[in-house]
Amino acid sequence: MSSNGHDSPLASDPEVAAILHAELERQRTTVQLIASENFTSPAVLAATASVLTNKYSEGYPGRRYYGGNVHADEVESLARDRATALFGAAHANVQPHSGASANLGVYLALVEPGETILAMRLDQGGHLTHGSPVSITGKTYRFVSYGVTPARADGSGERIDLDAVRDLARRERPRLIVAGTTAYSRVIDPVPFREIADEVGALFMFDAAHPAGLIAGGAHPSPVGIADVVTFTTHKTLRGPRGGAILCGEEHARAIDAAVFPGLQGGPLEHVVAAKAVAFAEAARPEFKQYAAQVVRNAAALAAALVADGFRLVAGGTDNHQVLVDLRAFDAELTGKAAQEVLDRAGITCNRNQIPDDPRSPFVTSGLRLGTPAETTAGMRESEMAVVASLLARVLRDRDDQAVVESVRKEVRELCAGFDPYAGSPWIEGIA
Ligand code: DSN
């Protein structure tokens, strides 16, 4: 029996049940500022926990290798239709297990091993799958990398260096140009990338893992119809289950589908595909437009409050859901690692992150990445962002003072009590 008196299906495994309850409690009582996380709706959670997890469905709707796929076909067709309608795309593949699988699927479909891909370097704000030497992408393809412009005192620097993209594209003649980032706080305009790709005869992929929800909600420009292929994750700003997806025109549909299955993956996770379908429908509602706009407003409020507290922000601020903090102006001795650890103890969850040209290693870093998607879902607004920024600054300023850390932890708990993402869903304790 769970604490709310409902029978818990997990009563048979108290060890796992206790861990899941502790995680639910952590999510409810600490501030979630990881830019790539969100709180899914109970409907998304319910679909993820459904009996479709029992089903094998290698192939695609109408072309499966096993029997019994009538309902898997229905749900995957629905997810594909909802994805194409939401983003205005001709074709969607909703099977990638993650953003990394989606990106790899595109490379496998469109680029031969050893051919050149132009993408953003990880330490400049790109992603592992944009050619990091430790990723299979960097080992399989010849990546050439661009970064951001130098920092400027007025905050106008640290933008994607389009001159470098153009120069490198002209010199290297890549097969594919990738736009997309994981640690970049400004809007990414797909049009200049398209122009550069056209000039050198390259294909253009837009990795919308981070801004997918902002695009769906109309807060950021859509790359669909401009890029040849758009990849995204479903669990960040889009607020769906953990997973990936690919959008493309009909001309690439067969190659993309064949690359995802059988090229890269085995059986799709149809329970997650069902949850993706739920999330796509939720993102098509008018409330989601308001949500996307509020995510951006909250990030701007968080940024302004952090600047007032003495932090330097990479790129001088934000246009999206995230803020990249350069800790050195606040305290030259403070590393991202130390900041993340003490903030964790105070109940403020975020991740250390390299900043452009970071002198410290990726494991230590000089930066913190903060994001607003999750707490905006929980109902926080600009005034709460100012409170969060001041709590964060207090902990970092007095990080060796355990009494300060404990007092902030208490205030965080009190703040979060008013913003429970799962208030009104008592059944959640039965599965979590
Ligand atoms: N881990 C994701 C992020 O936090 O941005 C990228 O894969």
C-alpha cells in the first residue's frame, strides 16, 4: 500500500519501490534546473508504463517481422502523423531511442564512412554526436568543427561563428552540415546554414534536441522545410518521454527509415512511441504555446537576476530555455564541479558545463548550465526565477558554510512545496 492508500503495483518489490519513491521525493523537493530535463505529464508517464513494453515490433507500420502488431501499428502511425502535423514535416521516424540514435541514424543514411561532416565542437556548445573523438560519430566520419565568436565585453560575442562555418564549408566541401547545440543560449537561425549548404552542395541537418519544444510552441523559428533533416529529442523542452525522432522530406524517408531499422536499432520501444504520440498532441495545444513563451521569459528572468548577483553569462544572456554561466567573474577559484556539488547539497539541481575556450577539463569546467523547462512546467514564473538565482548565489558565495547550505536547502524545500509537478495525481505514488 502506498502512502496515499492506493495499492501499489510495486509492492512486490519494496527495494525498487523505495528507490523510485525517493526519486519522486527528490524531484518534488529540489529545484530542477538541468536544461535538458522536464516533468512529463501523467498521461505521458502512463503511456510509458503501458503493456506496449511487452511487444516486439521490428519494422514499420504495415511491414513488421512479427505477428500481433495491429495496435503497435496504430500507435506508431498515430505518433508519426502527430509529429508531422505538429512540425509541418513530410515524414517522421519516431523510433530512435535517443537523440544520439537519431543523429547517428541520419549520418548512416546520408553520409559514407570517412566522408566529411561540418558541425559544432563539443567544448564550444556542440554535442558528443557532432563528431567528438570519443564518440562513434568521430571515429566513423571525418568531422570538421566550427565554434563561437570570441567573447565581447558588451555580450555580443560567443555567437555561432557563421563566417567560420562558411569558410570551412568552402574549403572542406562537407557532405553534411550540422546546426545544433547542447550548451548555447541564443536562437539558431537555420537560414544562413541553408545558404551555406546550398553554396557548397552539402546536405543540412538541424539538431533540434534542445529547442524542439520552443519550435513546436512557436517561440523559436522552425528549421523544418529549410533543413533537409531535423533530429530532436522528445524529453527536453518538448516535455515527452525520453527518446528521439527524425523529420525529413519524402526524398530522404526511405534511407532514414532503413538506417534507423535495421541499420542501427532492433525492436522499437512502442510504449515510448505511444508516450511520444501523447506528447506530440499535448504540444499541439494552445497551452503549449504559452508554456514555450514562459520558458523563454523565465530564462531571461533567471539570467537578469544572475547578472545582478555578479555572474558573467556566456553570450551575454539568453534567447532560449538555458543560461550558460561563466563562474570565473563571480569567483575565480570556483569550478563548475564544486558549484554543482554544493548546489546539489542545497537542493538546486544543475550541471557543470564547459564554457567556450574553457581552461578547465570537461570533468571540472568553469561553467554551469541552467535551464527553465522543468520548473516552468511546475508553475514557476519570473518572480520565482529571481528567488532561485539569489538562493544559488548565496550557496556559492558561502559554500564552505554548512549552516548556509542547510538554510538554503530548507528554503528550496519550502519554495518547491508550492510547485509540485505532480500535485493532483495521487496515483503517481502507486507507480513511482
Ligand atoms: N545530455 C543532453 C544534454 O543535457 O544536453 C545532451 O545529450
